[in-house]
Amino acid sequence: MELALIHWIANHRLPWLDRLLIALTRLGDHGTIWILLCLGLLFFRRSRRAGVQMALALILMFVLGEGILKNLFARPRPYTHLPELSLLIPPETSWSFPSGHTASSFAAAFSLWFWDRKWGKWALVLASAIGLSRIYLSVHYPTDVIGGFLLGMGCAYLARWLLQKWDGRQGQKFGR
């Protein structure tokens, strides 16, 4: 069913949407947009704790998602099953599940949302768009994106919990 959806999307692409979603997916390459945002948060005292939490969430996501889960599931990308598809971006070299773009996006976006709901809301919108772009561009199955969402959200919550535990043991807030 997922392959049928990806095939249908690939056959109904729109040139303007192609350009937009390629640009969105590029923002998520290697977590670049989120790493830059994290560095910006770390730079200012007022937002440093949010930056620390975001950095921790991104590290957790990388270790769990890229280091463990992708290798554990070893799921081939959708385009390997649909060779007739024309890809709009170069083929990815890693496994498909979970989506790293989606996981890093939601790890960062939820971390930002915990700190500031207004900015976090926009980060969650961007994270959602990046996740959907991965399906549109035929490099992930919908379940890869759902898995990436759950992993990213889980890493953000875990980072938050770990920092709260650190605070309790140290008697001060980490990142202040």
C-alpha cells in the first residue's frame, strides 16, 4: 500500500511543488537547519538551556536512529522497489527506516517547543513539511516518516527528562 501511494505521488508531481519540497528537504540535510538553530540558541544566555536540550535531543536521535535503528531494520528505500521512478534528488546511501530528516527535525522542533511555544509551533510546521517532503521525493515510506516523528519526539522528551534529572542532582539548571 505504501509503494502504491509513493507511485501515485510520483506520477502526480507538480513542478512548483517539486522545487519547494526539494528546498525543504535540503534544509534538513544532515540536520543543518537544526544544528544552526541549536548553535544560535547556545550563543545567548537566555536561550542556552533550550540549545543544550536541542543538542542533546539531536545527539540522542543520531545515536538511536542513524546508529542503531537504521541498521537494525535495514529497510531498503522505496525507489529500490520502484525502479521506474525518476528521483528529483540524488539517491540516499543509508537505510530507510526511520527517516533521519524527520527524526532530527522533530527532535529539534519539540525541544524548541518546550522552551517557547510560539517559535516551537513554527518549528513543528517546518519539521512536518520536511517529513512530508521525504515521501513526496520518493526517498521514504510514510511509516519511515511516522517512525522518524516518534523517534524525534521521544528524543526531545528524553533530553528534557535527562536535563531535569541533572538539575535535581546538581541543584542548578544545566546550561545556565
